[in-house]
Amino acid sequence: MIAVNGLVKVYKGVTVLNIPELNIARGESFGLVGNNGAGKTTLFRMILDLVLPLEGEVLLQNENVRQSENWKQFTGSYLDEGFLIDYLTPNEYFNFIGSLHGLHKAEVAERLRKFSDFFNDEILDKPKYIRDLSKGNQNKVGIAAALLIEPQLLILDEPFANLDPTTQIRLKNLLRELKEKRQLTMLISSHDLNHVTEVCDRIVILNKGQLVDDIRTSADTLKELEAYFAV
Ligand SMILES: Nc1ncnc2c1ncn2[C@@H]1O[C@H](COP(=O)(O)OP(=O)(O)OP(=O)(O)O)[C@@H](O)[C@H]1O
């Protein structure tokens, strides 16, 4: 599903990402962990063609993201509030995203029904602009919009950040369900080692732009990760 080949990013003479090779199979739930500045967001941005690499390429379903638009139809993503449109209400925003994918308002409303627990009655049908929502509720809008298009590939940057404990648990359940029922391929970054081990079957550690470990999640993974980061 995803092939990263010889990907290098340099800012002001400093190499912030250098990944010779990384392959992620269809249906894999892939967690990316690493300390601040490790390069997690930079990698996600290059996968989504939001940042130009110095060298290398990213292929999504065998097509280079820089040369094809096809991947946009099957990829749902939310990295930060920059993905939202501040002057719309959540309903208007969901309808806009739906329209880009050929969905009518009724289909959008139907698809949003499964997020009612996740939204906790704070998002839909409220006369509030996205800019006036709390940070956590803005995240909920972004995550739901990424899922609204029923993507084959989902990319979320620190999705658990700013969510209350109840919503974190609901999001984990939602992601696990999507993985099992729809064979969704997921890329998730998180600073919370518990969440990432609960949701992902494969976890990669990024350190100063380099992949330093690639772990199949097992009962020992949380301890392994805690040992790695306890320095
Ligand atoms: N536009 C930019 N200009 C200069 N340096 C940048 C730019 N974007 C990212 N960087 C640098 O690239 C490195 C990797 O940043 P990145 O945001 O990818 O890390 P991260 O692993 O997502 O960190 P965090 O966990 O803090 O979100 C950092 O040193 C950061 O300062």
C-alpha cells in the first residue's frame, strides 16, 4: 500500500529525515513513535505530498504521490487544524469534504451517525464555527472528516492529543473496529505508548530522522518501548 524509497528531507543544512526504505502493507495498522523533532510529522507530510523531499519518493498503491492525484480518493488524513476551515460550522465542513468525494448531504448525514458517541453531542447541528470549538473538539471534526470518505488509507498525527479520556477510548474502539471490518491501512503517530500499542500491530521508532526499530506488537511491546524511551 505504501512504499517509501530513499526519502531525505533537509532543512537549513540539517537532515531531519532519512529513510532508505519503508513498506507498509494493506490492512496494516502502523504506529510511529519518536521524541519531539524526530521527524514523524515530516514523514506524514511527505507521504501526503505536502512537503517536497530533497531526494526519494513515496508510492501509494504503486503511484508516486507527486505525479498522481488518484491516492487522494482513497486517503483520509488529519495532521493538524490547518486541515480545517475555520469559518465553517462542523456540518458545513463535513458537507464540503463529502462533496469533494461525490457524497450528497443525506449520505454525509448517514455516515456521520456512527460518530455520535465519538462526538458526544458537541459537534453536530450546533451554531458554532470550527474556530470557536475547543482544541479537542476541533480534533474530533478533523478525525471524523478523514473517516467520512471511508478511506482505504488513514493517516492521523497524534490523534489522541487533546481528547478527553472517554473520547480516547471511543477513538481506539472505532479504529480497532475499522481495522477488523474494513481492512483499513492506518498510520498513526503518538507520544502515548499505551495507545499506540493498543491500536497498532506494527510500531516503528523514529530517532533524529532515522528508523531505529521496527516492532511487531506483542505482549512485551509496551515494556520494550518504555525501556527504549526511559533514557
Ligand atoms: N518548515 C520547517 N523549517 C525548518 N525546520 C523544520 C520545518 N519543519 C520541520 N522542521 C524540523 O524538522 C524536524 C522534524 O520535525 P517534525 O515536526 O517532523 O517532528 P515530530 O517528530 O513530528 O515532532 P513532535 O513530536 O514534536 O511533533 C525538527 O527538527 C523540526 O524543527
